[in-house]
Amino acid sequence: MSQEPGNPPEQTLDLDQAIATAMEHQSAGQYAQAEQLYRQVLEVVPNHPVALQLLGVLAHIAGQSETGLQLIRAAITVAPDYVAAYNNLGNVLRELGQLTEAADAYRHALEIKPDYAEALGNLGLAQQGLGNLDAAIGSYRAALELKPQLVDALNNLGNALCLTGDLAAAIESFEKALALQPKYAQVHFNLGTALKQQGRVDDAIASLSRAIQLQPDYAAAHNSLGLALQRSGRLDEAAASYQQALRNQPQKADYHFNLANVLELQGQLKAALAGYRKALQLNPQFDEAAGSIGSVLLALGEPEEGLAMERKGFGVISFDLAKGLSFE
């Protein structure tokens, strides 16, 4: 979340230094030290807008989002043209799922400062969350016209373009982001996902492996790498990737399902059955897991439960000479 001081009224040198030091602590994740300094500033100037809004950001990070919103709004009351406060207000509201209100906050910032590229990029995230993909892409591109080096806007544009099916343009956007910030694990992950969708499996494996190298506990990257390895027929490596994903996120039903699928392909039916059952336990609406349980049970010679689970997962399969296969 942005920590820009924006355009508050001028402060004394001592207060400016305290704010600057606090922001350094905040950027480094040293939140207690940052909070102490913001509170010291507020003891001297109770309505200091920078201290108010950045303390609000800290409160949100600490899970006290309502307090955070109150502090940021107090900063805006003191300094109505404080564009960074409007931007951070939008960020907090967006992370709370209040997307319409978040978009309004970003638009307030842009009314004051139309060339505020960061707010434009954040507006795109709110628009995308509201389902307005075309508007989001427009906002990301407008932000990048103002600041071509905005890595997050390039990444978000790539994700949006993936959703439209324009994989070539998405890959180009991800590659531009990585040229600016080569060690951004999430962008390597997104690039790998797009390459996999495009059918460039070997390139996808390389990108996903790089994401994991940069962030070894990146469960989603381990899972996606497993899918790519499985597509290329490297089943042992795929199983190892799914297992690593589960070590990091053991409650993900999809990861259990994917591992079970590889085990089934390898002929390890009892282990596959246990994996499918775990996936269904974690997500009782996971019809494909239920159907796969049925298929494995049938292969293991347990027709009664197997047929019941197949019906539960896949429905009743019937064949009509005129209509063909149907699922009920």
C-alpha cells in the first residue's frame, strides 16, 4: 500500500525528519517503531495529516481497519487536497471488498491530481473487481502512459489481458514488468501461467521455477508448476511439486485433487483415493473429486460405493442414439 506523503501543509524540520524515519521503518516492516514515531508527531501536532493517514495504514495492516479508515478520513478532513490519503483510503476500502467506495476514493484523488498514475492503476483494480474489465484495462494503460515504469500496473494489465484471452499482449506486459523488476516472484508466476495457457509448457516451467526460486514457499507456483510438469508427462516431478504446495497450504482442496490425479495416473489407486477423499472433505461441493472417488473405487473393485460416488460427482450418464451422451 502506498506510503507517499502527498501534498500536506509544510512541517517543521524535526517533524519532517520524524515522518521520514517512520516511513522508512514502515517500508521495512518495522511497524512498532513507525507507530511510535507517528504518535510522537501527533502529540506535538494532533491533526498532522501525514501522521494521521500513515497511522491509519498501519492500523489496517494490524487488522484494525475501521480505526484505519477513521484516521485516514481525519487526515482528509484536515487536508482536503491530500491526494495520497484518498489513494490509501481507496486501498483500504478495496482490500475490505468495498469496491464502489474504493473507486470513488481513487476518483477523488484523480480529480485533484489527474496525472496521479498510482491512483489510476488502483482504480483499475477496483474496476476489475467490479467486473468492468474494459474500464480496468483502460485505467492500467492510462497509468502506464503517465509512468511506464509502474511494475504493478504492468502486472495487473497482464492479468486483465489474460482474462480477455489476449495472451500475447499479456505475456508482453509481464515481460516488461520483469525487465524493470527481475526478482518479482508474482510476475514470474503470472507469466508462467500465461505461457502454460498459450501451450508453451517448457517456457512456463522455466518461469514458474524462477518464481519458486525467488519465493520457495509460493504454494500456488508449486501447484501450477505441477500442472505444467504433468502436462509434459513428468509425473514424478509433478507429484513432488503438488506435495510441496500442500506442505505450504495443506487445506487447499485443489492441491489434494491434483496430487491424487497424478497418483491415479501412476497406478497408486489407494493413495489417489485418499487424496480425492481429502479434497472432497475440504470442499464438499467439489463434484469432480466425488466423481473421481467413484472411478477409483470401481477400479478397486468396489462397485456399489463407486457407482454412487460417480453419480454424485458426474451425474447419471445416459446414451440416446438420436441425442448422444447426456449427463443428468
